[in-house]
Amino acid sequence: METTTSQRQDYKPSTIRNLRILLWILLLLAGTEFVARGPLRFLRNPTNWNDLSQNYTASRLWLKGQNPSAPKNFVALWKHEGRSRLELNDIRTHLAPPLGGLVVLAPVAAFPWKIARILWLVILLISFVATVWALALVGGFRWDELRTLAFIAACLALAPFHTGLAAGNTTILVIGACAVAIWAARNRHDVAAGVLFGVACSLKPQIGAFLVLYYLVRRRWQLFATAVASTLGLAFFAALYLWFWGTSWLQDYLHNARGFVTANHIDDFSSANPIRFTLINLQVPFFAITGQSPSANLLAFAVGGLLVCTWIYWVARGNGHVPELLSLGAISIIALLPVYHRFYDAALLVVPLCWGMTWCMTQSPGRLRTTVKIALLLMAAFLVPGTAFLQQLALHGQISDAVKDSWWWNCVVMPQETWTLLLLCLVLLYEIKLVASGPREEENA
């Protein structure tokens, strides 16, 4: 694509200069917000507890050859490492993490908590940089283009990245691994890409597995087989290591896994959880509509399954003509809808964002440009943590009970981010359908 050439043809040098100055200002502002709302909030956390704590403790117990799913082991180690006390009946001490994740996080868990905490922040920041770098290369961005500055600024401004960094969540690392894997796959390094996807699936299978599905549909057998083998290999090694130490863990692991589903009020999507609107999966608005958890689950799975089947049909029918970033962007958003996800997982928006920024400054008129504008407008809703802000107002009594109990507040306003993701998904699927069902001038993105 000759974006720079087109810009020079359509804009005066003074206009390009002014746009560049504006973008640098936006980049500076976005970078300042990124640092303040991400790393600084992580470092200023008044407690030792964050989203790394459970994964760190489980992996450290595994390294010691102890049962990582036994609450008494968790409480004892966390009291020693974090110098804080959790009760045995606290759901946070009942762990059933993906086994492969214990191996992946072992290099971090090998250090004492104070060192591991800082090391983890460095890893997450490197992962963010790797995400932007890899997707910029996949999108064919040149570093002297205006759209490159716009893409970097938009990535820095995405609120889910801020939340993920502030919480120390593994999502940032997972997305970084997936982004580099996408770049490796684009360059036909299928084994490297498969290993990276295996790492991502070992940490968060609900993210990595959906992206690997694209390469299965595209019949990239070596990449797919490597990803599956890497995921299973890491899990097998974790189990083998515990067997070598003579540790009994499976019964506690299965018990905790059942408890995560049936007795976990922290991650519950029903009204039993006062902060349920930080979740972005479809169960949240469907529960608000139906008032029943089973029906909310059924509807979410049905809609998610329909979206996946629609995506597979049109991507397969496109016979390679559907832009890779568009296909990956659509499945990234679909991944967020049928199963448990929090706001920071919406950092996956960086994939369709890259597709949108790849096209938004081209001169192609008509339907595609309109689709890109709509998609970017929907993604702009995630430049601010709108639902989290409204939820804090409600929790601090700034919203009246009449409003909080109204149907439109619970069914429309608070789950606004979930509805936005669903609309974005439909827009991306519509664009895939248009590309797959007819010839297009733009074949690469």
C-alpha cells in the first residue's frame, strides 16, 4: 500500500506537517495516560495483592514440588511472601490454574515476591511493546507514516491495556505472545508461531485457542499441530514434575475447578456479584434480561457458537482473499463474548485496530471505508473505562437506587461495553462476508 504517496498527493506539505505535530501531541498525551494509569498504578498498589499473586503463588508451590491447589499451602506461602493473611475459605486460595501456566511463570516465581513483582511489570511492558511492534510489521506500517504514529497513540490510549498493567494481569503477556506469533506466522515461521501460541494457550486458553482456530481454518497444519503439542507438552511437564515429587494434587485441582464455577462470587456474572459489570462476556447482559444464570449461559453459548460458525463459513469461503488481520480481528472479538472475560481482555481490540488503521488513511472510497469508520468508532468506546467509572459512582452512592434498579441501567447502560463488542463483531463479520463473496481491489491488510 502506498499510503505515504497518497498523503503527499492529497495534502499540502503544511497540512501533513500540522497533522504530524497533532499526532505527536496525541502520542505524548496517550503515553502520559498510559504510564499514569498502567505502571504507576501497579507500583502504587497499597497492598501486595494483584492479579499476579495467585499465579505466582501457584507456580512457586509447583517449583517446590508442593500441591498448588491446596488452600493451606497457598495461605502459608502467601503469608510468607506477601506478608498478608488470607483465610482458608477465601475463594482466592482455591486454585485450579492451567497446568502449563505453572511452567511458563516458573522463571518469575523463582524469585522472592518483591523482586518478582517488579520483574513481572518489566515483562508486561516488554509484551506491550512487542504487541505494537509485531502488529505494525504485520500491518505493513512504515515508521515514517502518519498512520504509524496514529496506531501507536491509539494502542497507548486503549484503556484495557491500562487496566491490565495496573492489575498485573497475564492478559498483557498473552496478547504480546499472540501478536508476535501472528508476525511469525505471516513470515512462515510456523514452528515459532506455534510455540508462542502454545504459551498463550497455556496461560489463557480462552484467548489463545480462538486465534489458533484461524490457522486451522487456513489449513496451516504445522502451526496448528505445534500449538496443540506445545500446550499439551507444557501441561504434561507440569503434571510429570509433581508426580516426580510424589505430590497428590488432582483431587484438589478438580474440586477447586468445580468451585470456580459454582461458588465463585468474585467472578460471578449474576447480581450476587456487585462488580459484575467489569465482566464483558455476554452472560452479564443476558442475566440482566432473563434474571436466570442457566438461561444467560445458554444464550451466551448459542450466540457465541453462531458467531464462530458464521466466521468459519465466510473465512473458509473467502479462500484466502479475506485480509488476515480482518479475520484475526473478528475472531479476537468473538473470543470475548461467550466465556468469562474481564475488561482488560478487551486489549485484544489491538488486532482489529491494526486492521482498521491499515485502511483508514487509504484513498479507497465506498463501502470499505465506511465499515472501517464504524469499526473505529466502536473501538473508540474503549479509550475510557466507562463502565468501571459508572460502577464506582454506583458503589459510592452517587447513583440513585431507582436508577440502579431500572431495566435500562442494568440491561443497556452498564453492559454497554459488551453490546459494543457484539456490534463490532457484527461489523467485522459483515466486512468479511463482503470480501469473501465478491472481488475486491484491496486484497492485503
